[in-house]
Amino acid sequence: MSFPAYIVTGPRVGLSPYRPADGPEFTARARESRALHAPWLFPPTTQEEYEPYAARLAGGEGRAGFLVRERTTGALAGFVNINNIVLGAFRCGALGYGAFAHAAGRGLLGEALDLVLAHAFAPPEGGGLGLHRLEANVQPGNAASIALVRGRGFRLEGFSPDFLHVAGAWRDHERWAVTADMCATPRPAGPATGSFA
């Protein structure tokens, strides 16, 4: 399989757009990762589920999707999506992300999330999305995801009872957020221990 050009790269990972051709690998990795992802998220595990999911993220208004690839092999390591993008005076989006089991715990998703933040906050004339704020809504029991966003400099802004319908029920979520000016401010270094949300 040929790999698409990267949108942006870091030392170990690159971000590429969603493509129909990535469906077999993505869905195989998602099936292998069910135990890691449950009960927090449920990415597509069949080609029939993947195709509309990828199409929405590849060309949909109000969304931007990024596949995370290991640079040495091109293998999919995970994904980071920005959903519900609102421009104008708001310039905000909501993050969704997940590492695949074979890549979890290696810091690859943390590196990818740093790349997404830089791309999201870069001005459009420089190829970025020109956003001001990104939010991550995380179930309180998802310690790995909380560690991941905390490690990227997100601040806890509140608690939302019955916020999202996940796995057949309305779930409480903590609201974490980061703004462009927070990312421009140096923050303490340290690897995130989390790998999915």
C-alpha cells in the first residue's frame, strides 16, 4: 500500500488524512483494540462502518480528521479528530482520539496530539485551522485520557452530568480545554501516560 503525504510530522509519528484505502488496516486495528477502548470509545470495526466515518472526517464541514502513523513503518498507531468546529468569534473544536493497542503506552498519541494542537492553532494562511480553543470531554473514570490531556497542558474547566450518550447510556464527563495562548506558553515537560479517550 502507498502512504499519503503527511500533513505534519514529528520525530516518531506523522499525521495523514483519512482515505478509503486505509479502511482494512484501521478496522483491523480497531478490532484488536476493543479491550483497550471499551468502555470509552467505539471506532468503526467494519469497512461498512469505516467508509461513512472516514468520509465525514476527510471532507466534512466542521470536522478535521488525522490518522496517526508511525514514521518508520507507516503503520497506523491511532487517530485524532477535531469535531464540531465552529469558526467566527468562537473558533473552537472538540477533540476525539484513540491509540491502537499495539501503539498504546509508547507516547505516540501524545506526540500526535501535540502536532494536532500546533496545526489547529496555526493561522490558515500558514496551512493551519486558525482555531483559538480545543476541548476534550472525558469520562471521569478514564484516567489514561485525563493524563493525556493534562500532559498536553489542558485545564479542567468543569463537570457535565449526563453529557454524552456512550455505550447505551448518558455519561458524565469532565470538560478539559486548551487555548492557543496556553500552547504558546512553555509548560512543564513530561510524557503523558495515557493513550486513549
